[in-house]
Amino acid sequence: MVKIDCMDFIYKQDLETRIITYLAEIKDLDLRKAMDIYYRSRLSVEIEQGLYGIENLDYKYLAEDLVENEPELFAS
């Protein structure tokens, strides 16, 4: 059972990395700013807590959804 938990942790880390990198790419941000935006978003909480099975969706869809539904994070 420990191996499954480790795999889930690694998968979530990889998903977060992909989302942050894609955010930086599509919004022309440096990685530090994209990381700050991601970790202030509801999306990061939902992925961390495993809510709604959202962590199983494509990272591009998730990043674009974050841009569309939380534009206030990009204002500063």
C-alpha cells in the first residue's frame, strides 16, 4: 500500500510541475510567478486534497481552466 501512496505523490508532483510550466508558457510568465499563481489557486487545493478526481484531468485543461476561472490571480 505504501507504494501506491508514493506513486500518487509523484504523480501529483509531476502534474503540478506540468501545470506551472504550461501556465508560464501560455501567460508569458517566469516560473516563479507561475508557481506563486498556482499555489494561491483553488486548483492547487483541489489537486492536493484529491477533490472531484480533478487530478486525473489533463494538465493543459487544468491550466486553461485556472486562467479562465481565476483571472484575479493574474492581475498583479
